[in-house]
Amino acid sequence: MSTQPHVAVIGGGIAGLTLALELHAADIPCRVYEAVPEVSAVGVGINILPHATRHLTRLGLQDALAAVAVTTEKSLYFNRFGQHIHTEAVGRAAGYEWPQFSIHRGDLQKVLADAVRDRLGPDALLTGHRCTQVEDDGTGVTLSFTHPDGSTSTARADAVVACDGIHSAVRKQLHPDEGRPVYSGYNMWRGVAPWPAVLGGASMLRAGWLDTGKLVLYPIRDRVDDQGRQLVNWVVEIATPHHAERDWNRTGRIEDFIDHFADWHFDWLDVPALLRATDDILEYPMVDQEPLPWWGRGRVTLLGDAAHPMVPRGSNGAGQAILDAACLAGTLVQHPDVTDAFAAYEAERRPATAAVVRANRTNPPDAVLREVYERTGDQPFERIEDVISATELEGIIGAYKRVAGYSPGELQQH
Ligand SMILES: Cc1cc2nc3c(=O)[nH]c(=O)nc-3n(C[C@H](O)[C@H](O)[C@H](O)COP(=O)(O)OP(=O)(O)OC[C@H]3O[C@@H](n4cnc5c(N)ncnc54)[C@H](O)[C@@H]3O)c2cc1C
């Protein structure tokens, strides 16, 4: 019989499923309790950068991910007139040992869920289990659940990791007086549409700036129809005084933002045509939460968005959750006492992720767009070199990489 603690993982999103795979690889038994009755392809695109694909590769998932994702090679920056500001190689193309993937969130979740069921068995992921409360009595934890039919149940575990996302029930229980989400002043609309390859078909591009309208675009699936088109993910962000409550599934309306992009007809992309080709538009306010002074106590801790909700601007929501999971499994192996392991995990990951939350507010990689917007007074430029040097641009992007933990030097060392 295993002497390792039995860990209950609340939430079968990116964080919870990755954690289950990490625990399994470390011979630590666990079970995932997911609220929704069935794991389905919700959300749109996300990026996984080399600091996170490194761990997914160690877990043996790289080929499965590469089969459904786009392996991103370049990141490009433009102003709202379609003028090129900067290009940098990313992932393997930049010399990293691990790729950058642009992927549908549902495809990522499915790869993880399939691996959990394959490796841990069909009962390892229990859907239809919404956790409402956890109670740590010093020797173990009792979890309470509600089910889709209205019934309730309880389960027992040696330790609990809450990976239940931005509306985390456990975070609310542990931190009942936490403040409201902090609104950045920017609203986001996003969607996907089948589209011919843009700028080579392996490029992530960012254009414009938040005050007048910013676009982020990257392909997330290859060859989605007989014309060989890709599924292209787009996000627009615009300064907006009002916002709705955060809900990943809220429907958005094209008339609320299309005017900002009406004249974005570039030789490399007709932006209004792409936006109009989208069937389902989603809306999300750019909010985060002030970093917490502590995450968990005793046998209960938080992980992923439940621990550190961040503005989705630096391609790091999923990535930091994956880094959390790797760290937590490591501390559980190192420390025989689960409470020591959770304390060591929190000591490492809480300051690291708080720095990312703050950097996403102020200086994510797209701060290069702000620099050009401000220095040109939102006018076209003759030569980008007269506005900002390549060294300065690389400095801004490099500073974010160091905070988020994927600067090449840092990945070499660890
Ligand atoms: C529906 C949805 C759509 C998203 N779309 C995008 C997107 O388009 N782009 C983007 O960048 N990010 C998106 N995200 C967020 C992104 O997945 C996360 O930022 C990141 O991957 C960190 O993952 P996480 O597992 O911590 O949180 P999440 O991916 O949010 O996963 C949390 C999981 O916990 C489950 N859960 C919640 N409450 C309970 C409970 N009480 N008991 C049991 N289970 C519970 C949820 O159903 C979910 O499966 C989305 C998240 C969700 C849930």
C-alpha cells in the first residue's frame, strides 16, 4: 500500500489535470473532482510557452499536443496602420529546447484529460462533482459536493489542492474578505474563424494599442477545411469604462467593437473581414485579483487561476498553472509531511506568480505597442528605428520573459 498522501484535486481544468499527471508521475495517488457533468471544448485559443511545454514534454505529452496545436515560430508587432514594428523568433525557432504551442483550450484540456484517464484509470476524473466546502481537521480533509441532479455527497482525502479557477469556491472559503476583482479599464472580445494562413501560418501577431483598439491573433488548428485554412484565434482589447462580471462563456456583440477596426485593411490581413467571419464572439473584462498574502493552510492549498487570477495578456495563465503543478509535485516528493510540502510550494510559487500578475498589469510583452503609440502620438512613422531601437524593444520583451520565468538563460539553469 502507498505511504504517500491521497490528494484530492478540485477542478479538472488545465491546472487540475496537469497536477494529476504530475502527481501520478511522482507515484502520489490522487483523484480529480470536476464540477461540469462532461469535459467539453470550451474557451478559445491559448498559448503555452517553452517554460510550460518543457514540463508537458517531461510528462510525455509533446507529440499529442503537436498533433492538435500550431507550433508557433514568430511573434510580430504592428501599429494600427499595419506598419511593422518588430519580429522575434519564439519557441524552438528561438533556440529553446521546447516549442511554443498555440492551441484551442478545449484541445489542450482533452489531451490532458485523455492522459489522466489512460494513466490513472477511468475513475481518476470524476465529473459532476462541484465542491462547496473543505474541512481540514488536522488528520485529513472532508470535501463536500453537489451534483447536477441536486444531490450531495462527501469524500475524504489526506490533502486538497483547489484548482477551481477564477471563481474558486475554496479561495472564497479561505479568503472571505478578499476584495472585488480589479478592472484594468480594458474589455476583451475574442473568437475563432477559419481563415487562410496569415504571415506564414505559424505567427502570433499583436497590433494597435488599447486606447484606440488592439488586436492579438494566432492560428490554433491547421487545415480545418478542404481549402487548407487554419482556425485563427483573435482577441481585441479596447479601453472601455464599463464591464460585465467575469465569465469565460459570456457572449459578445460585434457592434460593440467593430468600428475601432473599420479601416484595418492591411496587405497581410483584412481585419474587419476576419472579425465578421466569426460566428460566436465571447466577451471578457480584463480583470485580475490583488495577489493574496497567503494561499492555503495546513492540508489545503490553491493552484492555477484559483491562486493567482491574472489579466490574460502575457500568455501565462495556463503556463503559470503548469509551473505550479510541477513545483507542488516536487515539494510533495521532498517533504514527507504534506503541510511542509504545501508551505514549501507556496513559498516558491506565491511570490513568483504575484510578480507575473503585476507585470501583466504594467509591462507585458505588448508594452512595446504602448511605447510606439506614445512616441509617435498615434501617427504612422517613416522608419521604426527613428521611434525606438531594436535593443529597446528586445529589452521590454526580455524583461517580461525574466519575470514570467522563460528567459533562455533561466531555462538553461533550471
Ligand atoms: C470555460 C473556460 C473558458 C476559458 N477560455 C479561455 C480563453 O479563451 N483564453 C484564455 O486565455 N483562458 C481561458 N480560460 C482560462 C484558462 O483556462 C486558465 O486561465 C488557465 O488555463 C489556468 O487554468 P485553471 O485550471 O487554473 O483554471 P480553469 O481552466 O478555469 O479551470 C478550472 C476548472 O475548475 C472547475 N471548477 C470550478 N469550480 C469548481 C468547483 N467548485 N468544484 C469543482 N470544479 C470546479 C471548472 O469547471 C474548470 O474546469 C478559460 C477557462 C474556462 C473555465
